[in-house]
Amino acid sequence: MLHPLCPFVTEELWQRLPRTFSVSSIMVAPYPSEKDVASFDDQAAEQGTALVLETVTGARSLRAQYALANKPAHFHCVFSNDAERASILEGRKDDCSTLMRAASVSIGNNVSPPKGCGQKLVDDKLSVLVDLKGLVDADAEIKKLQKELKTVEPLVAKLEAKIKDARYLAKAPEKQRLQDQEKLKSYGDKAAAARAAIKSWEEFKSGGDGGGDDDDDFWGDDEEQTPEEAAAAAKELEEAKAKAMAKLAKKEANQRSLCNLEIKPWEADQDLKALYVRRGVRF
């Protein structure tokens, strides 16, 4: 079906694919039947490839977030109670390393996340981390975030004062109040995210420069954790994952809502005339 549109590509692919019949070109080959392509259906390979793509997408997001460009970076893929997928990804480690442009890739299940790393949640059981030691300037990142915070905080204060004003409450229409509340929430979320990021960078500065032979131990900390500390850290990570996944689900729901069409031509009972009248169109 694609051959008339891109013959050079399809011919090359066809020459490389396994087949049960022998002809010189795709142009004279019979149209494949179901039994000819049955061997191509490999659910395990498809699931493994999908996992690799999701993981690589997370790693590339981290590169963009921290402006790492093509710098050699050490990535860590941390699973939570998912040994099966950890094993699958371990078998595709070379693919991950190539697509991430990584100096190294480490994969683990139920391990403590390393210190001094940026983190991206792929799903509720997988996080991708990148070791930021020596790759980013924490002071510059903090300065940038503080500048952003100085821009957002006055907007938050201005909107809060506006919303509390008695004249505004008495005269502003409901639609305007809802818009202002949404703006306030958006600015508040940005300010909170900036504060959290500043705190994270401060912790990175204070705890991410430890020396010694343990610097290359990506899974270990400079000090051994007690079982209570490990349990508390694991609980904190799970709570952070749950919050991030809830935020992602809300964002996706909002994006889907933007796709709702007011005109639905596939509905037989769509009253277009009434819709046009509402829009002020005269017949």
C-alpha cells in the first residue's frame, strides 16, 4: 500500500524483511496474506520497545530540563516493585544507552534513589534519574529560579488583594471571578514549584558534593541508612509519585477537554440552525 508513495523506502524494507516466497522485487510480489505476517506479531517485543521508548522519553526530558544537551550523563532507571519490567529493560539496556546518548545506564528494582540527581516520573512504578554532579551549576539554577519567583510573587499578591476587595466581590461578574481564581492558582503553583526547586538545588549543593571512593556508587549513599530511614524515604518517594501522577492525569484530562467540539456533524440530531442563531448568524 505504501509502495506507490515511497517506493525506495518500501523496496529497501521489503528486501530486508524475512519472507516465505522468492521474487526479485516488491513490485512483483504477491499481496501478503495473514499467514505470511503471523510471525511478525511479537507482543513481548512490542511491550519491550514501548518500555524503552517511555524510558528514553523521560531521559530526554531530563536533558532538556537541565540543559544538558549532548553532555555525557549517567542515567538510572529505578523501578518500584516491578522486577519483571526491570528485567525486560535490562535486556534492552544497549538500546536505552544509545537513544539516551548516555555515558552509562543503571537499572534497579526497589533500590534507594541516588543523591544529587534530577528525577522524572515515567509512571507509578518507574522513575528515570540523571546524575547531575559536575554537569550543572546549582548557583546559576537557584539564581534563575529566584528571578522567576520575584516575577510571580507580586502577581500572586496583586490577585489575592484584588479577589478580597469588597468592590470587586460586589461588581465583578462570575466569569471574571472564576478566571481570576484560575490565574491565582496557576501563579501560586508556579511559585510553589519554584520554591520546591530552590530547596532541591540547595539540598543538592549541600549533599551532592561528597568525595571519596563512593562517588561512583550510583545506588549507594555516603552513609548507611537504617531500616526506619529507608522505609521513610521509600514512603516519601511513593507519595511524591502519587502526587505527580495525579497532576499528570489532571493535565491530560484538561488537554482532552480542549478537543470537545461544539459542532458534531456525526450526530444526526445536531440542530445547526439553533447553533447559528446562538452565534448571531442570520438566515
